[in-house]
Amino acid sequence: MKFSEILHQFGDAATGHSLSVNPKHDPEITGVAAIDEANNGNLSYVEGAKFGSSIAKTNASALILPQDEKLQAVAQERGIVWLSTPEPRLLFAKAIAIFYQPYRPLPEIHQSAVIHSTAKIGNDVYIGPHVVIEQGVEVGNGVIIHPNVVVYPDVKIGDRTILHANCTIHERTQIGADCVIHSGAVIGAEGFGFVPTRTGWFKMEQSGYTILEDGVVVGCNSGIDRPAVGETRVGRNTVIDNLVQIGHGSQIGSGCAIAGQAGMAGGVKLGNRVILAGQVGIANQVKIGDGAIASAQTGIHSDVPPGEIISGTPAVPHKLYLKVSAIYSRLPDIYQSLKELQRKFNNS
């Protein structure tokens, strides 16, 4: 495929951006690759100035660049055609989609699937080997259910949603359209609800609902629990990485991103567009405002205002965390200086 043909497929995403294509040099693009691994025929990208040295060494035939004239000049000097955009990574993602489409089985219901007679199955659905669908389940149009998935009674699954192999969808769960649930994920299992008594723990039944709105992605081996009453809800277009725990009764806003091994206790509320980096932990009933960001391994025990960037355990504003971190490595010297001052004071 010629580079110019790729630009045509980008459509509006490439409109209005700087472009350097020599009409006599419209390279054939056979695939995509990272800048340092690219070979002749590959399209690659960089995001910022620190990758200038990579452009000078790459074997890529074409590049997607940021709006940085110095980087563009390096590519120009090497005779590499390029496209400039404010969002090079986004455009590169679109390029990957041109060359790679994930496996999508044709509509079929495998003979080994066990489907209750009361289940309602939409049109153009794929149901793979050894899938179990219990009574009262509703499956929308174009849904893909890969092998060994178990869907408990009365679950609703929206159009074009994909359930990957070996995930489990428990009762009282509603999954919207265009969602993706990856392998090993468990949606709507019982929340961790036990009441202490003099003789042990009394189990509080989890009678609530788990609701995933349209476009939610849940990574491998993540768990989203249903509550004792009310609902656990994940907002539209939120993306959840592998090994994430979302406690019962939590409310996750739209457009959030939750990275691997993050965990939140029950009743947590995230606003819209919140970002949680890896291994973030959030205590019970904490509220986090719209657009807030928690860096990796942040421990959050109190509410976070909208737009705040926090780090550390317990969490503090990120700028303060950086100052504290800078001091941390100097603590032995500071301690020795303090001892010297104490010694001089005591001898005076």
C-alpha cells in the first residue's frame, strides 16, 4: 500500500496537518513498527523531541511526527516522507488498524454450547464451544462469546459486545453495547460483604446490580463486584486494565482509565476522565473529582478535588511529592548534619 493511500484512509484525521511527500517518492508501506525496530517498508512515529536521535538512525520508510520543525528537518534530510500532527500516537494507532484486524469469528452457535430455552439470542451472534448461557439471558445483535464463557441468569448483553474466553458474567449484570470483556474477568460477582458478630462473620447477601455502560473495556482477570443493594456502575467508554479490583457499590465515571493492579474498596466514586496509574489503592467511600490523576502506587484515603494530580502514600499533591522525593535521598546527610549541630549545642 502506498503512503499516499494510507493518508487517504486516515481521512479527516490527517486533514490540515503539515505533510512532506515527494511525488516521485511515494514509498510502499507493508506494515508498522516501533521507530528503533522499523525496516524498509515500515511506517513508524515519534511523540517528542527526545526521539530526534531515533529519526536519525531509523530505517523506516515513512514517519508520523509531532508538530516539531527540528524533527521534521531531520526526516527531510534523510529523505523520509512524513506527516505532522498534534497527536502522532493517535494517528499511529489508526495506522495499526489499517494493517491489523483482530480475530473475529463468523456468526455461529457451536453445538457444544449450552443455552437455556428462555434465553434470547440476537442476530449474527457467535457463541463458541462450551459456552453456558442460563435462563432469562438477553444477548444483543452481533455479540461474540468466545469458548468457555459462563453467563449467569438474567444477564443482559448489548449489541456487538465481545466476551473473550473464560470470562464469567454473574447474575444481575447489565453490559452495554460495544463493550469488551477480556479473558478471566469476572463481572458482577458477590461483593465482599460480611458483618462482624460475637461468633464470627455474618454474610450480607449482595442483591444489587452491576452495570457497564456502552464502550467499556475490562482487562484480563479483573473483577467488578455487585453490591448488597443499589448498583456498581462503570461509565461509558471507561477502559480498565488487567488485574483491577472494583469494589461493590463503586461508581466509575465516563472516559476513565484504570491501569493494572489498581484496586478500590466499596463505595468509591470516580468522576469523569479520571486516570489511575498502576497499583493505585483507594479506601472505602473516597470521592475523586473529574479529571484527577493518581500516579503509580498512590494510596488514596481522602477525597481528591477535580483536576488534582496526586502521588505517594498517603496521597499528596504531585508537586509536593516531587519535593519530598528530592529530599528523601538526602535524609542521611541531613541526619548527620543534625547530629553535628546537636553535638555542638550540647558542648557549648
